[in-house]
Amino acid sequence: MAGVIKRIAGPLALTNTYTTDVYNNTSALIYHVIRHIHVVNKTAGDVTFRLYLGATGTNAAGTELFYDKTVGAYDVYDWYGALKITSTDFIVGGASASTSLTITIEGDAQVV
């Protein structure tokens, strides 16, 4: 399983609740390395989103990954990097306008 590239979340419409669970790795036997976050705005107006790394259903200060990141009308936002996610980590968040943004997350699956 090591090094397998896969879609690990989405496509998922972000709601306007900033505490919505977007992704959780449910297995303690593997961890994921997020390599790409793709966000699509399907509306005629700018929309912002927030993502947090932490516990389920919470968005505590100091856990922000993206905070009010703007995605322009009919545009996309792409983030590339390396972010390790274990079974105790959750990515939570939402958008300023419900169901206007769609998120997809891709990465590697690694054996613990």
C-alpha cells in the first residue's frame, strides 16, 4: 500500500458551517500525506473557505490551514504540498456560501 496515490476525500460540497468534517483517516494502520487540495467555485460570485486541522467538529484557534481563502467566480484554487494526516486528525471547515464550493483532496497512503 505504500506510496499509493488516491483521492482521499471528495468531491464534496462545502456547507456554510465551518465545523463540518471534510476528511478523517479512519485507520490507525495507515496514514495519509495530503499532496493536493482542489477547490472549485461553481457560482458567479467570489466565495471564501476555511479549513482546520484538529478534532472532529471543531475549529479551534491556531489550527487554521486556510482562513477566508477566496476562490473567484467560476474559478478554482489548488494547493500542493505535504501534510501528514493520522487517524486522530480531522480536516474540518466550510464555505461562506453553502454548496458554492466543491473540494477534492488527493494524497499518498502509507503503512504505519
